[in-house]
Amino acid sequence: MAGRSRKLTPQDVEKIVETARSGASVATLAKAYGVTRPTIYAAINSHHEKAQIVRAGTASVSFTVDKKSLNAFDAFVGRLNLRSRADALRRVCRVPSGFLEPDEHLAEAVRDLSFQLKAIGTNVNQLVATKNFERRKGQKLKITPDQEQLLSKLLQEIEQVSVQVRTLEGKRASSSFQRYVASMKGQADE
């Protein structure tokens, strides 16, 4: 048969495999589908390979990225001395099993910060409620020295909590990235 063979659809391949199993010859199938015998063999082999992958519990993944992202990924793969994009992507898919697990120390620190913020919020709400009550009674808003001291203290506490949050974010990002890179390199997570 001269020229390029036509492309077989997935439905064609399923029918070819089924017909071949029932005893039809490759030559007969090639003639029926208007393709060469090697195309029929390739379709049957491809079908069996895909079935084997499915039975093995794996799956193909594909996606599209822009050139800039792909170049950055390739550079990252190169820095890690990985063999290929496919190798890197397989590792990326395996990493989340530990990469996205919560860090107990971080979780405890966040719970502590949450408690501190709740206490600050309660104090601010009490102060605002007092000032709103005074305003509704027609009184001129004034801040007593005690209230001014409380406000100053609350602002300092808010700044301290803000610093703690930024520190935790930095530690978590650094720790997560280090674990990610270690997992990509195939090193054990410590």
C-alpha cells in the first residue's frame, strides 16, 4: 500500500484488537481499515501496553505550560541532576504524599498566634464598644490615659504577632522547599 496510512481512532483500535482475538488475520484487518500491516501490529501492541499500564495501577498525565515556565522547570531539573522531565514529573507527583503534610510545630505556633489575636481582638472590641457607647450618649470622644496605654500595648502586640507570622511563613516556606528538593532528589525526609 503506497503513501501514508490513515490514523486509527481509539474505537478502531478496540475493534481491531477484538477482531484479532477472534482469529482475523492482520492482513485482513489492514485491508478492512485501509492501513498497512505494521500499523495494525502497532495498534495491537499499543493497546496491550496501555492495558498493562492500567493493570499496573499507573496513569498517563499530560498538560501544557508556557515556554517561560518550561524553561524554568528544565533549569530546575538540570540543577537537581535528574535524567529527564518525565523523571522530574514522576517525582513531583510522588512528593505531595509528605510535602503537604502539616508541620506539628507550625500548627502549634499558629494555634498560639490565633489565641493571641483573639485576645487582642477582644480588647479592641471592648475599647471600641466603650467609645461607641460614649458617642451615642452624645459625649465627646476622649481617650483616657489608661485607654491610650491599652491602645499602645495592643498595637505593640499586633506588631509582635505580625513579626511572628512573617517568621513562621519564612520557616515554613524554607522547610517545605527543602523537603520538596530532597524528595525530588530521592533523599529521605528527615
